[in-house]
Amino acid sequence: MSCKAKRVKRNEEHVDERNLVPLIPSPDKSVIRNMKDYRITQLLGQSDDGRTVFTKGEIDGKVGAAIVLFETNSIDINKVKLFLSDQSVIKLKMHNDVFYLCQLDPPTGTNSIKTTIIYPATEKLINKYTQKASYFVTETPEMYKRIVEPYINDHLDDQEWMYNILEGRAEQERVIDKVDHEEEGFVLVVDLKWDLVTSENMYCLAIPSRSDLFTIRDIRRKHLPMLKKMRDKCLATIKEEFDIPASQIRVYFHYQPAYYHLHLHFAHIRYMAGSPFIGKSIALSDVIQNVELKSEYYRDATLVYYIKDGHALSRELD
């Protein structure tokens, strides 16, 4: 079936976290011009690596909740010498034999904070960034047909940001490759999690143009040429653009994914913030091998994954 026939109806008023990028080209386009206009009402949690703090709050003059993510940037190795300044303040925290644990407060401008603003913040997004316990789910094919597939069909209007990228309405400056083809077309876009500074934080997404594949459970043998083409072309582009070899790149899907339009993750082998963990990610190489053995492998497989307590799907699974 063509992608036009399967195209889901999209809510043109849907606002997603991707609609406000952290690399704001002009202060006039930002929803917050000065951080004193933002008041934190709740600390939602922090990332597993401790580098990002998630907050919920209110913006002066705006109605409704906002989410602001504060992330410490990785240190640029070329700027280390800037720390060697009389403006740097060093404080001793602990001393043991030859080891001195200190806190260095560097000069202003050498340690900026990456800030992502999400406004207006829906309850789904607030729940996404709220730190809660997670638990494993064993999803049988029967559970998928009875519970998960209907849930997916009810949440197909949540990926407007993907269509904005595919159709050239947003984030075009972050698109680094594009293939136009109805069945095998895709775009490769730099994810907002990567600041394009530290290569070891490289994180990109490949988004197929077709909209009839929602998760890995929809993949069949006939889709493998598209996936292999995406893999090969994207790895080549990342090598050309950022000089990162394929041997240092993870290529994987998420299940359950955050958004139900099939997409591939490309992340540096040392980057941990893209959830490359057991119970969340499935390597593209494994998917290809399994589907080559049996076309309906993921339709018939029992899949184990973890899900956050309070997630809308978790309530359906209870």
C-alpha cells in the first residue's frame, strides 16, 4: 500500500518538544528572552548520566506549563587552556595522599549550559520527563494485538515534528542527508541531543518517508532493502560529515519507541543518553538477521522491554 493511502491524519495544532530547538537563531524567536521570566514549580528529575536536569515551570506572560531542560555541555578539548586563567577559582574538596579533589569554577563563557525549552508542555511530555520507577513488560503477540496495537493507533498524531522535518518545514539546517523515493526515501537529521561540538556525543535519527511502518513489529522481509540502504547511506554520510567510522556507531531501534513512526538511531559508541540499553534498544543488525530468517519474525515474537510507571501504555497493560 502506498504511503499516501496509509498517511495518518495529523493534528496541525499539535506542539511537540522538537518544535523549539535549543539552537535558537534569534532572541526574538525564543519563547523565553530572559531566564528570570521562568519560575520552576517542580523538579521532574535528571538524566541517567546526571548531566541534564528536567524542570517544570511557568513563563511570565504565558498560559500553561513549560518544561526546561538544563544540560552541562561536554568540555571542548581545544578550550582546556582557557581554564588556566586568573579568573578561574579552584577550591579544595578532599585530599588523600597524592590525590586532590577540587572544584574549578572557570571563567564566564567557558562552561555554557545547553537549554531546551518545551512550551506548551502537554501532560504526556511532563510525564516523559518526570522521574519514576520503571519495570519490565513481557509483550506476547496476543498482548500486542489486543492492547498495544490499539494504543498505537490511538497515538498516531504525536509525531508532527517528524513530518515537519520530512516536508521541509522545520530543522532543515540539521538535515545532513535526504533521499527522495516513495518507498525507500528518508532524511538523516542531527538529533537535538547533540550540540555538534563533541564527536563522542554524536546522535542522529534516520526517518523514512513512508508512514505505514510504526514499530519494528511492522517490519517484513520486503522492507529490508530500505533498511539496508538507510544504514549504508547514513553511515557513509556520518563518516563524510563528521569523520566518525561505522565501527564506532551504534545503529538501533527503540521498542517501545517514544513516537510511532519507524525511525533509526545512529549514536556514537560512547554516547549513553540515547537509551542504548537492553530492554529499550534493538540493533538493526539483529533485526535484519531475524527478518531474513523469518519475514514475520517481529509480528510473532515475544518482546521484553521496560516502561516507566505512569506511562499511558503502562495503564493499559496493568
